[in-house]
Amino acid sequence: MRKLTWFVVLSLVVSLTSVAAAQTKPDWPKRAINVLIGFAPGGGSDVMLSMVRPHLEKKLNTTMVPVYKPGSGADIAFTELAVSKPDGYTMVITTTPQVPINPAVRPTQYRLSDFIFTANVVTDPGILVVRAESAYKSLADIVKAMKDRPGKVSVGVSSAPGDDWFAMKMIEEVAQVKANIVPFPGDGPSWQAALAGHVDASANNLGIVYPQVKAGKLLALALMADTRSPYLPEVPTFKELGYDFTSGSSRGFSFPKETPKAIVDYFAAVVKEVMESAEFKGNAEKTAFPSHYLGPEAYAAYIKKLDSIYKPLWDKYGKEATAK
């Protein structure tokens, strides 16, 4: 009788475990998933997707189809997501600062509440670089020049508003300096202008300028992160040099609101599993891919925090940016 009792208990445990497992893995996906991308092929969002897509497709046993919707600072893609059916078959690559700041810059047909921020994959820290031959050999050098000649030291940024533009406004505030901020139509043109000597420096992203820094063409003055990067361990952070701020550009996956929680949680768990795999970590290390996983709650909190940082800066300096 005792043996039978234990058998019944064991069967019950197995049954409950099976039920829990079934709840963890939803009956999804059953077909291809469309991934909306608000930029042209070949950009940072495309690179991010290419890093995780093969692994996700294998684990999800489906195809993830990139759907490019470039234009209006990714607003076209974000708007399409907001009106998409919340069935798990449409997601978007959410990017910062576009997601939190676009609705503050201009009227949009979506709000932050239209997104379920599901899994962040990349946070590419900001970095200030100059050409190797520059007279500025340290952050102290260029900060001194900005103080001595307000508005004369030119610094390229990818756009206004963009994470580089916001970074420069934060630098101006914490260092109490004034720079000549020069917007370019992208990260590439910004660092290329610095390399050619058309601007004194470029506020950019580590993942973008890493090859040029490693090749000795650009000199990195300081990183806009909490800690030094393992890819450029010799480059100090702004924080350790006395300027308390961080900046960067993040990219992750989001579903439309009302997507079933089971799908959201399951997809986030799969992304985390992929990013923790030895194969992914090895590829990230080879390419200096700034991977940074955040699950649904942490990702949503991160976007909310950025919104609280960027909006006051835009309210204060937005007219200046749009006047250029």
C-alpha cells in the first residue's frame, strides 16, 4: 500500500511538471514570424538580427522574415507594429533613442504603451574618437579646448536627435563646455569626417568605430559606459574621468501590446538561451558585438529610464537641433 501511495504521488508530480512545461511553451510559432526593421538593409538593426536569427530560427523551428520599413526615424515600422495583430507573428526591432524620443520630437501614430518590450540584445556604448594625428590625445585635451574656445571644437554626430547628439548635450552639461555639434546622415559619415579632418572629433558607438580604432586610424578618448569595454580595455570611461553619465544605442525585440504573455515570456527566454550559448558568445567576441540581454521587465524599465533622460534634453535643446 505504501509503494502504491508513493507511486501515486510520483505520478502526480510528473503530471504537474508536464502541465507547467506545457504552460511555459505555448503552441507557437506555427508559421514564419515577420520582423519589422525601421532602417535600410546593412544597418545596426540588420547586424543585430543577423547575429541571433539563425540560432532563434533553429530553436523556434520557424523562419524569421526581415521586413524593411525605412524612413522617418523608424516611425514607419513602429507605426505598423502598433496596428499589427497581437498574435506573435509580427515583431519589431526597437531601437534607442528612436522609440522613447520620437513621440516627443513630432506627432506619431504610436505610443510607448503600444509596445511590449520583450528582449534587448545590444547596447552599443557611445565613444568619443578623433583621428590618430589629432592634437587631442586625451579627453582632458579636448575638454580644455572646448572651454578655451566655446563652440569652436567641431564634433560629428549621426543625427539630431540621435544617441550621439544626446551624448554631446550631456557632455556639454556635465563638463560645462560648448561644442560645435555637426549632424551627419549616419554613424559612418560622422567618423569618416573625423578621420578626414573635416571635424575635430566624432561622438559615435563602439561597435561602429571599433575596426578603425583597432587599426590605429582613430584614437578613442573615452567610453560612455559604466565600465571599460573588454574589447578596448585601455580606453577609460567618462565616469572614471569625473563625468558622471553614460550613453549608447540599444536594439532589441518588441511585440505589439496584448500579445499573449506566454508568447512574450517564451520568446524572451529563447533569446536569453541563445545569447548565453558558447557559440553566440564566441561570435560576439570575435566581432566586438556589444551584446546586452534584458528580459521584458528590465527592458521596459530601461526604455522608461531613457525617456526620462532624453525628453528633458530635447525640451531644452530641441529648437537648437532643428535650426541646423
